[in-house]
Amino acid sequence: MASESELNAGIEDGVRRRDFINIAAVSFAGVGAVAVVLPLLNQMNPSADVLALSTTEIDISAIQPGQAIKTSWRKQPVFVRNLVAKEIAEAKAVPLGDLRDPETIDQRTKPGKENWLITLGVCTHLGCVPLGAAEGENKGDFGGYFCPCHGSHYDTAARIRKGPAPKNLVVPPYEFNSDTVVTIG
Amino acid sequence: MSFPWAKPYEPTHPLMKWMDEKLPIPRLVYNATGPGYPVPRNLNYFWNFGVLAGAALMIQIITGIVLAMHYAANASVAFNSVEHIMRDVNAGWFIRYAHMNGASMFFIVVYLHIFRGLYYGSYKAPREMVWLLGVVIFLLMMATAFMGYVLPWGQMSFWGAQVITGFFSAIPIVGEPVREWLLGGFVPDNATLNRFFSLHYLLPFVILGVIILHIWALHIPGSSNPTGIEVKDEQDTVPFHPYYTAKDGFGVGIFLLIFVALTFFSPNTLGHADNYIPANSLSTPAHIVPEWYFLPFYAILKAFTFNFLWIDAKLWGVIAMFASIALLFFLPWLDSSPIKSSNYRPLYRIFFWILVVDVLLLGWCGMQPAEQPWVILSQLGAIYYFAHFLVILPIVSRIERPLPMPNSITEAVLAKHATDTSSASATA
């Protein structure tokens, strides 16, 4: 057995060598444990193949004014809608102050192509696919889209007007390759 | 711990003595569910539901392990593998229907167990920890049931996953990344299905672990009882075995009768026909609703259709829905009345039954489309739900004058016995 004086040998500022080793060892083990948790959490994030941003090309030549089609990008539904002049006028007539998520139709379409409204078909509430893209579906109180899950109404610029959704339907990144072909992604 | 008069475990057989020295499991069982565990003599049939919930969990674990031998957790084949179980696997239809309806039965008995606790004040001191662990079990059950419902990869599975993971996207700033992290993608897909299967297999065993803690915490003060008066001496109790093993055994029999009746004669009544359509990420079913056991909470979620203060409707809905369950963690401290049993609480008893009706109303509203009058009814129902716990309960527990109480469990039992015999002789 080491005597008290031996254990305390070399102590000048009240810190024992053993205390330092103890704290250092536990801290190091703690850092190591946290470092191991990171990959275990990160494995749940979207994997490389899911992330690989596929681009989708769409031929929009067949979409008549007033019609819309439903396609998909990154496994999410996309609505491509050919607005008629009346719908554009309706969207423009709304004061921005009345909107929950204020955006003009010009901000939501490409310059000179404001009849082409391209949005994700994912309700910003809880992710259902709103109705209104296909012929004869309920377009809601504002003539755009209607989400039947929890009753969100979108207008002719796919902006949220009524119901629980907080945001307008998302406009994905896209470019016009030509007048009739669009690349999304 | 147990009462001082608990019968001690005294093994006589040499093998049992040997076992008791090495690994005293028989002692544990004897003292937990055997003659060594004294229980109040006056428990009614509402005290069966803990054992019934345990039985339901075991049925789910056994049928689930068997189903996992035939199921394939891959988005391209999951739906077909469930149909394979239903059509090709020997007795597969029975095992799957038992698992499907077993989940409903589990929730039915757990809801009755919870409302028993609410009526008889089982959450009060000294049993707060029992209640808190119970709420944890309830949350784990909800997570497990939700993930299990996703596995068949039908339309309701897919859109249920989409909507429920969508709750997390309501969180400001980090919401969308959290949702993508949960899903492992931008929409529910193979990664989602795989992880849900993994967790759906894991969580029942976590539930089992928390149940052991729940029972451990219960066995420290011992069971509550319909009078809410604590056990005072030996004449207030009877040994768990054979008295309550028999009573619980009878309850399990009734439970199984209802369970098999549902499984054999009406297996799809509590499900949704849409879940027999394979998942389609481009088309939402016209009317999506969760499983019945989530409906009251779903109604609270849907009740928020407007922005309020600086928080948007979507976040309010999600906050309210989670808060409606989180609130239960605070119940032991919201109700300050020292009287446990509603039998002696004339005022609380009324509000208890209003709460029952309110939860049923919310459940009904949760089933309906997001239209009037259901929206306003959900809103009123949700307001009442929160008011019950946050306003009514604290006030009632302060102003209420309890009814006269007997001095002991035995006195209550004998008084009841006396009235029963006197009224019997009066009518004779």
C-alpha cells in the first residue's frame, strides 16, 4: 500500500496525476462515442443513388391551353399546366397582401412563358398529391388545385389560398430547351 | 418490495433450492405474480386490462416474427409478398389477419387501461412513475403501429408514411432535412420501407423492456384499487395467485373470444380497402385517414386550418397533436386532488365522462373529410380536450367536495356486501 504522502507526491497545485488521467481517458472515450454515433445517424440520410439528381425531360407540345399533365421528377409528382389568359388574369388580379405566401405569377413562371405553370404536385401541408391536374378533378375554390387530404385550396398560380398548407406549391428548377421541351432538375 | 405479510418463497424440492441459489427466477415469479404478491381484494374487471395488453403484445410479437419469415421489405416486392402470405403461405392469411387485428385489439385494451387509470386516479402518488412509463409505452406503440402499417406498401401505407413524416417538415428550418433523414429520400421509398421494417421489428422488444419497468414501478407501491384507498393491512389483500391469475385468466378468455371473432368473421372491418391497392406515388387516395386508433389525434391535427400568432396552421396542428399526448406526462401534477377514485369525486366524475365523449367525438371527426361541420367540431373537441387537462382538472381538484369515504378497503367491501344482502333480503 502506498502511503498518503506517496500518493500525493508531486502535487503542487492540488491536481493529482491520476485525476488528470481519469478525466482525459473518460473525455477521450466520450469523444470516441460521439464520433461513432455520427455515421450511425448519417446512414439514414438519402443515399447517393437517391441524391443523384435525375433530370426529366418533358415534351409539352401536346398540352392544350387549359390542360395539365402529371409527370414525375425524383419520384415526386410534377404538374405542368398550360394556363389560359383568364387564369393568368385571375392570378394577377390578387393583391399580394392577401396571400399567405406572397409571390407573383411572374416569379413562378419563366419570362415570356407565363402560361406554363410547372410545380411539384406535392401539397406543402403534409405531402398529398392535390387534385386539379386531370380533366374533371376538383380544382378547389380558386380554380387551381385542391388537396383532399386536409382541404388546402391553391389558385391558378398554384399559390396557397385556403386551408392548412403553409406555402405555395413548389416550383422546381427547370429550363426550356425549346418551345416544346422542358428539362426539370 | 411488497407488504410485510407477503408469503415468503420457500422452495422445498432440492432442484428448486439449487435453482434459487444460482438464478432465483422462480422466486421472482412467485413474488411478482404468485402467492408472494398481495393485491387489494376489491379489484374489478377494469384491472384486467394490463394483463390483456401484455397478452396482446405477446400475440403481436409471435405473429410478427412468423410473418417476418415470409415478408420481403423491398418496395418492388413488399406488396406482393403480403399477398403471397395471404394466398400461398400455409395459414398465412390467419397469421396476417391475427397480426392486423391484434394491433387493433392491443389499442382497444390499452385505451381501456388508460381510461381506467383516468377514472380511478391510478396516475396519482405514489404511482406517478407507473403512469409516466405507461405514456412512454403508448408512444412506442403508436410508432410501432404506424411503421407496421407502412410495411404492406399499399396506398394507405404509402400515403400514411408521406403524411406522418410530413409532420416533421412543419418544424421551422430543420424540418425538411429531418423529414428527408427519416425517409432516406424525398418521398417514401425503398430506404423508408427497409428502415421501418427494421424498427418495427425492434420496437416491440423495447416496449417489452419498458413494460418490465412499468410493472416493476407498479410493484413498489402495489396495485391501486377501485376505492383509491391504499392497503392498510393484511385483510385488505389477497394473494395474486390464485385469485387474480384466475380473474385475469377469465378476462383473457373473453378477450380471445372477441379477438378471434374479429379475425375470423370481420378481419378487414377496421382496415381500409385502399391498402389493397399497391402504393402509387403519383396518386393520393381520395380520402386518406389513419388507422382508427389514431383518429382522435388526427382530428386535433386537422383542427388547425388557420395561422395564429406567428405560427402557421401546419405547425400548430403538429404541435397540438404532439402536445395532446405530451400533456399526459403532466397529468399527475395537474390533478392535485388527493382523492384517487372517481367513485368519491362527484364533480370530476362528470368531467371524466365528458372527456370520454369528447375523445370519441374527435375520433369521429378524424374519420371525416376536411369540411364543415367536421372542422368546427374538431376545433371545439380539441379545445375541450386541452381545457379538460389544463383548466377544468386543476380547478375541479381544488373546489370539489369529495363524498364520504370508507376507512379501508375491507370496510368498503363489507359495506357493499351488507347492502347487497339487505337489499336481497328486502326483495325476498
